Amino acid sequence: MSKKIAMTARVKQKPEIDKWVETREPLVPLKLNVKPKRLTIDIDPALHKKLKMNCVKREIQIADLLRTLIEREIDSHNQPILDR
């Protein structure tokens, strides 16, 4: 008994996507020789979906956006957000 399996062609890779991934630079460059600290937060799934979609539209990473927002907030205010 022999079975025939239909082989389909692979989807052609889009070179512009590969180029973007390979040449992308973070918005906030990490300092060399400094091990970054990991930050974990819990957010509502609906908020996460909005955040992810926003970053996709802007072609940025979530981590880059959050680093930029945290730095901006800290630089603009010397006091914590909760003390306002």
C-alpha cells in the first residue's frame, strides 16, 4: 500500500521584514556592560491587547515603548506617580 502526500511550496520570505528585524535598533539603547534588570507586571488582558496592537502599528517593541515611557515619567517628575 502506498500513500501519496501532496507537497506544497514554501511561502516566500519577505526580505523587507527580515531586514527590519536584523537592522532594528531599540528606541532606548541599552548601556553596554550593564546587565539589565527584568521587570514583571500584571495587566488586564484587554489592555495588553491594546498595547500590543499599538506597538505593532508603530513598528516598535513593547519593551522599547515601556522603557521610553518610564524614563520620560521619571525624568519629568522627581516624585513618584502615587504621591501626586
